[in-house]
Amino acid sequence: MSHHRDSFWDVINAQIDALCKARTVQDVLHILSRQATQALPLVEPPGMSGDGFFAGSGGDATVYEALSEAGWSIVWYRAHYHWAMREPEGEGVVTYIEGDVYGRLIQDTQPDR
């Protein structure tokens, strides 16, 4: 494996580890921020459209699993690439759509039908 590929997965694994401890929407958005994503080799963050982005969707671990471990609860689930979860002790919600992550208030979380 090349050095860039190793570095990429090291950063992704560190993000997953941090997400396993995330308690708030702000924690999640900080972990998956544009600045954090720019540190990833082989990723073009200018294309991200959310408040944050997870570039490791092809790996073994998922944002959904990490937030579940951190105590987040499901608000709704359409597919493994489109869901919303509520923070453990608050009203903040993250919506995940194919790697893009959006922070929202609870009343703004219903998907378009």
C-alpha cells in the first residue's frame, strides 16, 4: 500500500474513533469539518456540500455505527447512505446523505418524500 493510502485510512480511523465519543452535533461537525477533510490525501473537499463530510464510506466502519456506539438514537433511516440520528442528551440531529453530514434542529429532520 502506498504512503498516501495508509495516511488516508489512518485519518479515517481516527475520525471513527472520535465519532465513537461524540456527544453533540457540534462534536460531529468538528470531527468531519472541511478542515479535517482537507487533511486527507486523495480527497477533493471542495465538492462537499454538507456541514461536514465523511470520506471513508468504503471502509469497514461507518458513521452510523460510531454514533450508535456513542449513544445516539435513530430519528429515521431510509438506507445505509441516508439517515438521521439524535444526539444522546439534546435536541441536535445529524443527517447523513452519501458522506455529507448536516447539523439540524429536531423539527428540520424529516426527509423529503
